[in-house]
Amino acid sequence: MKLALFGGLYSNYLALESAIADARQRNVDAAYCLGDLGAFGPYPDRVFPILHQHNIACVQGNYDDSIGNELNDCQCGYTDPQDNHFAQISYDYTLANTSDQNKTWLRSLPKEIRLQCDELNVLLCHGSPRRTNEFLWESNSSSAFLNRLADEHQADVIVATHSGIHWQRGLNHGRRFVNVGVLGRPENDGNTNVWYAVISTGKDAKPSALLCSVRGLTVPVSVEFIPVHYDHQRLAAEMQSERLPDEFVQTVLTGWWTTCLEILPSLERRGGKY
Amino acid sequence: MSHSDVASVPEIELRSLDELWFQVAGTVCNLTCNHCFISCSPQNHSFQFLSYEQVDAALQESVAHGVREYYFTGGEPFLNKDLVRMLKRTLEFGPATVLTNGTVLKREWLEELRAAEAEAGFSLEFRVSIDGPTAEINDPVRGAGTFDLAITGVALLCKLGLLPIITMTQTWDDSQNLEILAAFRDVLKTHGCDRPRLKILPRLKIGAEEKRTEGYQQTERITAAMMQDFDRDQLLCHHSRVITNRGVYVCPILLDADHARLGDTLNESLGSFPLTEGACYTCYQFGAICSNSTLRPQESKT
């Protein structure tokens, strides 16, 4: 089995189109989105028909819950006033520009999707299996904790997004935690591309796959992180024409995060410019 | 508080042990801040230092609980001569945060820790307490000369790329918060810190702070009704415990409350806790203020 896993879209329909085209070339069996369809980018309604056309099932992210239910904010949980200022601009724009029909659909999305891949239990969630808006960063999640999540949620592979930077870790018995990154914006590393992940199991796994040994099974699992290049200058121009903050536009054009940095642990923060 | 309210003091269960705290310097501190909620000072030995062996044993025990991250507090943690070794050991298990006053930091310690952090791949956070952007605001609370000493420590951390989080206990009106944050960003910039991480924390009206200003009113308590539909993750006691030399406590704030001691070992300390204290009310209002808050508020809906 071969799956394409897309993280937060943040209205970046151009990156979504590029990622889908890339995934088709790789002959994936299915593609899923892990939530946060809106935020940050322009024209939030544009990602919906693309997802429907390609039968991409979605998990509900905190942003989708907020927009779908017309809550007051995105539930990102920033505590810094400047971060909240920018988050609110983005949220108010997305709320105002998402159709009622799409809000209804966002409300209907599940908090998690469970798949059987070559008899392995694969759990797709947004932030963490236990909490939609929990940030799981590589540098602040111990392996003991990730093993506990896998135990408590009966998952052999946990797949999440939300934090915005891709990473993975092998767990006990060859189980796996995978954060697929996001398609919505670059990863704060000075590059303008975005990322998604391909997870392959069984006969589709890469030769370099690690073996997952659970319940008497031994199944190879491989994880590839795929860089996606898209027309980021067009996205930036559209964001400007929609009068979204220049700080957001600069992120698209430079690959550095300029706002909402308070949530980053020290190691991830140090990897950025601001 | 009425009789019916007393009868309805809510209990909170330990949902899971996400953060393990070490009261590594006990209540011993080189400073005597007059707002300290556990009245730390050079003379306060009611809680004493933890040994390296105690910390190591707890780290090993913590794996079975699936602990996510570790916190080191006091008193002033860097007064414990084994702290650097403890932090290096901790980074083999997971991320660590140390709450320091920033006044006794040594370059060689920080260089060693920076290297250990890079090798481990887990973040080591420094939370430095400075109670305002000027000596005029900070020193009346933390002691004469402490602002300059702490800023020197912060500058050293920044020079080594350690990106400290500055925590300020708020002794000013809410309306001044933005101005205070802006002023602190400017101060940090002049000391070579161009990526400021600033947090304003509420006062906890117990310990020395109770004597400095006032204690909690009897009305400032969590009731059972307040817990309905409340996101319990916002309370530290829902996902943390504290190792001290006198046993395991429910949280790092309530060390002076006898019933906050839950047992001798972690396994004895996993039961529920009655939210009886005024400080619980502050935690309820502001959310797990001591931690780096990976569990963000989430709107609860049916």
C-alpha cells in the first residue's frame, strides 16, 4: 500500500495541485489530507473542489473546526499578542471568504481516520491522536511519550501535521510517528518549497524500509518526505492582491517564518531566521 | 465560600504524566524575591537539593509513564553543583526546561549544555525570570542589582544562541502589557538578543507575595460548577508531578500545602487532587503558567 499524506493546506491551492500531480506520478493508492484547509493564503474556497475532484478524504484540523463552526478564533492557542494579531487577520479573512457550503463540509470532517495498510493500523490525525491542536515538535517530544500515544491509540503508524515542519521517529517494535509537514507554507529554512509524505507498506515499501513487528506480523514500512515546488510567486501576488499581511507574503517568497514564532521550541526556532 | 461550595471542591485526576518536574534546588536561592510563591531564599532549606542519583532514578522510572518533557526548578537550579550533569543526562531521555534567575550562569556550563542539546536533538529551554524591562521595575521585587545581573546572563545565553524565554511576573496594570513587552524587546536588542521570547505571568498570592500584597479571597477558589466543560489540560496538575527531596508533589507552586504531597514515589502519586487552593484559581484563570504550554486551549463543543 502506498499513501500520499498532505498536511495543512492553509489555502495554498497551487501547492495542493502540484502535490497531487507529484503523488499521481508516484502511483499512490490513495491521498489524504490531515486538516487545516484554510488560513494564511488567499481564496480559501479554491482548495475544496480540488480535494473533491481527487477524492481526497480529510481529517478535521483546529482551523476547520473553527471555520466550520464560525468560532471566534483559530484555536491555535498563541499567547503572544503579536502572534494573535496576525493569526486573527488570517482567521477573519478565511472566515469571511469561505462559503457556507464549504463550512458545512468542514463541520462534517472526522477528527481522525483509521486505515488498515497491509494489516498495520495507521492513524491519521491533525495535531496529535489525543488533541487536535497539540503541537508535536521533533525537539520537544520524547520517544517514551510517542510510544505511549501509539499504545493508547492502538496505532502502528501515527501520522500528524499541525506544527508545520516535517519529521519522523521510529518507535518500539518498528512502529512509527510521522509528521508530514504542511503544503500551506515553507518550512522556515530559507527554501520556498513545501512538503508532503509518502508512506509505503508491504510490497510497496522501499528497500530501505524498517520492519514493523506487531501482533505476530512483520511488515516493512518506508517514509519519504517529498519537496513540492509550486508557483510561489503567483501565490504571493494573489496574497498581496487580497491585502493579506506583507509578513505572510514574505514567508512565501523567502521561506522564513515571520510571525507566530512563539510556539517554536528552541531547536526549531534556532533553525529559522527570526 | 458557602458550605455547599466547600462540599463541592472539585477533584482533578492525573490524565497522564506528560511533564515531570524536579525541585532540584529545593527552596534554596541566591535571591530573596519578595513575591516568591514558595518564599525561596539563601536561608530557606525547607526543601533541599536533589542528588544526581535521585534525578537519574526518576528519569528511568519516567519512561514507563511516557513522560514527554522534564522541568528543573528551585530555588535557583544552578546552585545545585550537579545540575549540568543532570540536564545532560535528561537530554538523553527527552526535552528539558530549566527555570533560572539568570544571575549565576557560567559560560562553560552553557557551552557544555549547548553541545549536549545539539547532540541529543531535544530542546533545552532556559526560562529566565526578570520582572520587567528596567531595574526600576524589577529590582524592588527581586533585589537591588538583580536586573543588571540577570540581563548579563540573558546576553550570555543569547550570545551562545540559546534563545532564552524571559518570564515576567506582572506587577503592573494589564493596560501596560503591550508597552512593557515593547520596552523589553528594545532592551533585549541592545544586549544582542534579536529574537525575543517574552511571557507575562500572573502573580501567585501565596508565600512571600501574600505578605507583600495580599492573599487570596475565599471567593477565589475553583468550584465544581467552574469545572463543567472546562478544558482540564489547562491545569498543570492534570498532566504533571514534581519530584522533591521530601516526596512527590502535585505541582511546583503548592509546596507549602501539606496535602499537595501525594506520596514517596511516582507510582504512589498518580491519584487525584482536590483543587482547594487560591493558587489553583490563578492556574484556572491563566492556564498551566509554569510550563511551555504545548497543550493549547481548545474550545469544547458538543
